Amino acid sequence: MSSPTDLGYRLLRLVGRLNRYASHHTDFVVPPAQMRLLALVQDMEPARVGVLAAADHSSQPTMTSQLNRTERAGWTQRSPDPADARAQVVRLTDAGRRELDDIRARRAEALAPALAEWPEERRRRLADAVALLEELMGELSNEEQPTTEESNDRRES
């Protein structure tokens, strides 16, 4: 039996390898940085630019530059933050959602031939494992993550 740390290490390494395989075997028009940004916006929307930058481990100017590109492509839009009209939040547009869905479908197609070779029972076991990973991600997503306002409040205290 693997320790939780060993299991986490193996899982993260495997996910990285699967992502690299899918990327390598897929032709993209969209640059990888913009693909990651579309996925990040979808996961966090509506989100402020600074929150997206922090989640991406990039600077706010770098994030703004990337968002300018996705906005020009029609994939994201910025609008005033309802909580603070001085700030803006970012959301995917319908075109951005379609592009991200298309990217994900093409990446999944890269894995499909190998999975098609597996017997049904083996694919069922993999589906069960994926369901467990989705549960894990749900638990991790429920952990408290400070909002921009909470972070600012802590610094002022």
C-alpha cells in the first residue's frame, strides 16, 4: 500500500505525463498558455485579474497581456465587479466555452485509440478510478481559499 504522499506523487506525475502525451499528439491553433488560461478562467469565473494571476503564478501585467489576447480572440470578456465597480472580473464568452470544449475533445481523442484497445472491464475500472479522482478534486475544491478582499483584510490587520 502506498503512503498518501507517494500516491499523490505518482498521481501528479502521471497526470503531467498524460497531459504532455495528449498535447504532443494534438494539433492546436491556440497557444498552450492561452489554453491553460481559458481553463483557469472557467474554473474560477468570475475572477479578478489579480486572482487569476496568483492562481497562475504569474504577474498581473503578464496575466493582463494574456487576457488581452483571449479577449481579442473573443474568448473572454471583462466586466465591472459587482462587489467593487473599480475592479473588473473576467468570464469566458460562449465562443471561449466552445473553443475550450473543442480543445478538450481533441486532447481526449489523442487517448481514445489506446483506450479503445482495452477490454470493457478495464475501461470500467478506469472510469471508477476517474470518479474517485473527481471526488478528491471536489474535496480539494471545497477547501477555503481566501478571496482578494480577505487577503487584503489580513494584510491590513
